[in-house]
Amino acid sequence: MKIILEIEHFINRQAILLKNRITGDKKGIAVKSVEFGGNRCFCNCQGILAIRLIFPILIEISPQEIASDNKSDYNYGRQYSDQHRHQLSVDILSRKIKLLRDNAKVKSDMEFKYPPVRRKSRAVRVGGVIIGGGFPISIQSMTTSDTRDAESTVDQIRRLTEAGCDIIRVAVPDDEAASKLAEIKSKISIPLVADIHFKYKLALEAIRQGVDKIRINPGNIGDDWKVAEVTRAAKDAGIPIRVGVNSGSLPKDILKRFGHDNPEGFVAAALRQIEILENNDFRDIVVALKSSNVSTAFWAHILMTEKVEYPFHLGITEAGTRQTGSIKSAVGLGALLLNGIGDTIRVSLAADPVEEIRVAKAILKSLELKKEGVDVIACPTCGRCQIDAIRLAEAIEEKTRDFKTPLKVAVMGCVVNGPGEAAAADVGITGGDGVGLLFKKGKTISKIPEDRLEEVLLDEIKKMTGGK
Ligand code: SF4
């Protein structure tokens, strides 16, 4: 394994000493940089010298470590000269890097497991849905209606439920919105989550109204006693709390230390929130690490798996419009889900939230994590294609989009790959010269003129699914 050290700040003699020491051995580690955190200089001695390895691993030493390494008390610069401390810090860092290098000798670059093992997470109940604990991955969305308008909100939730939404979140910006939660909940059939920022009283009211989960940022709720009141109320009501970070809510000190798109910053911010809840003896927690940067989101989750056992709510925040947002979400969520990480998902799109559900379902179906609905296998077509296979595939997909019965349908342009693919599907069409062959469970059923292909295939699908 080759470890590359990335230097962001290279400011004094200490860094040069360190670089010379660790680059002296070229066997395992290439040094690119050294980063100074905290006060960035040991001369003031409250800082932390850190080396960031691109993988990412962070090796840190603190003034206290330097003190204990010298087996003596350390009192911030009064006891030792700067030079002495520089030397000690370089010694400690060199030892840590040697350890890493030794470990690296027995490890390969990356470790992938096949078949993938799903990450073990704590089971957290949200109304009738369980998140984590190996339970099926649920799909969430958030309403775009004004929560104060209970009727429109209920209408939208019903549409989302019909599309396959398992858990719905609504914004609760004020008292009036909070006061409508019980009414909304009484008219819907899926768990209701209240999204609250800043005002602990809104969280208490949402819990009183009977929501199934609240989403808060304990860091912006305010005084400790306010967080304590919210956690106590949630515990008494038996409901979980979702915490976590997204790109726009990283605390200032974390932003200063890690920057915007650093997965370690996301992990540090989330752990801070979790700690606040744990200090209140609250453990029914769901964690979200939502970056708008796919790579940051991916690595933040990978790093977080080593820190907590709470279930993960996956999402790429501010992913974008229907097309770009779907692609970003598919890449980010797909990479994590393929590695067995993720317990509930939300695709965030600047679009009708029903689209979020369709995309989320498509992601889960493509990974075979959900067996539901019609899966249209379609060839891309080429110069051999003798029917309008693209139009046919699109029409079938559109007209069966909300079916729930699992069914594989093939639309193939010609006989080259057509019969093979169609045979693997439950039902399908292979194009010929102005005609199509209808296949069912590997057997040719009939020859159909091109202008009747859509109608006949749709009829067959409806017969096999009962039209739903
Ligand atoms: S199935 Fe036929 S038409 Fe479709 S891509 Fe393959 S060769 Fe081309």
C-alpha cells in the first residue's frame, strides 16, 4: 500500500525536519504535504500537528502526548524550549507513521468483500417502519407543500405513498405548522417526521402532536437544558431523533479546521451532535451525513461506519434537477449501498417529490435491494434494429411505472441479442422486419405487426400483474 501524505501548510523548521525524516525511507510512504491544525505552530503550543494521508487517515499528536512521551508534566511551553518540543513531535509522528507503514505491509490497497455484507446497525422504529437492524431499506421524501395547509400536505403525502414512499418528512417552521401535525398524521398511512431547526418548543409540540420521528440539529437547539427536554419528550413518546449534518450546516470551527468538502469534518460534526444526545442517555438515533459532493458523502459514511452503530439515512443534498440530481444520487447512494451501507434513503431533487420516490425505487431495484414493479430491459438499438424499440420501451415503462408486482419485461430491437434477453425476462418483444415476436417465459407466443406491439405487450403485462 502506498500512502501519500498531503501537506497543506508548510510553515516552519519543524515541518522540514519531519519531511526529511519520513521521506528518508522511500519504501512505503511518499510525502506530499504536512498540515498544521489548531494554532498551526508548536511555538505557541496549543496547536496540533497533523499529517493527512490521502486515503484518508489522520495522524495527530497533541501537546499532552508530547508531555506524556517525555514522562513529565507539560505546561504549554514553559517547561521546554520550542526546539525540544519540535524534536519530540517529530519523534512521535515518525513512530506513528512507522506503525502505519508496518501495518500497510500486510494489507492490500483496498478491501472489498463479495458477497457484500450489510453493515450491522441498531434497529430504530419509526411508526410502522424499522430503520436499520437488517430491515429492508426504506424510502423517504419530504413534502414541498406549506405544512400549515394541512389539506395540500395530506394530498401530496397520499400521492407520495401511492408512488412508494415509506416515511414522509414535513417542515415545521412555526407554531401554526406544528399545530397541524396531528391532523396530517391522522389522515395518512405512513410515518410522519417533523423537521425542526432552532426552536426546541416546536420539537416539543411536534412530539405532543404525535409525530413518529423528529429531525433536529442539537447544536442549534440552544442551551443544554432545551436539548435535554426534547430528548426526554422523545424518549417518553418512544420516538427516534435523526441528527446529522449537511453541507450547509457545518459548525464554523469545523469548517475552519477541515474546510467545506472534507469527510472528516462531516464525521466530526455528526459525532458532536450524537454526543449531545448520548449525554442525555438517548440512543434511538438515525444519522445523516449529507454532502452535495458525492465523494465527500461516500467517504464520510465509510469513516463513520467505524465510529457508531446507528442506522444511516443516506442522501446527496441539493443534488440538483431531475436528471443531474438522479445521477448524483444514483452514484453516491449506489456506491454506499453496494458496500452494504445504508438503512433508509432519500433522493433530493429540485422536482416534484414523487420523482424522488421513483428514482429512489429505481436505485434500489437496480441493486436488487427491492423487488417491486416492472423492470424494463431494453437494448440501446443499432443499425440492425427493425422496429421503433426505443419508443416502445419508453411507452411500456411509462404505462407500468406505478405497478407494484415484480416483472421483468424485455424490449429488444432484433434477433441478434433479442431472443436471449427476452428469454431471461418474464415477457418481452424481439423486433423483426415490421413485426415483433412476443416471448413469454422463454417461449415464443406469437408474431405481431409492429403497430400492435405496444397494445399486445401491455395486455400481457396487465394479465401477469393484475394491472398493479
Ligand atoms: S438487440 Fe439487435 S438492435 Fe438491439 S442493440 Fe443488439 S443488435 Fe442492435
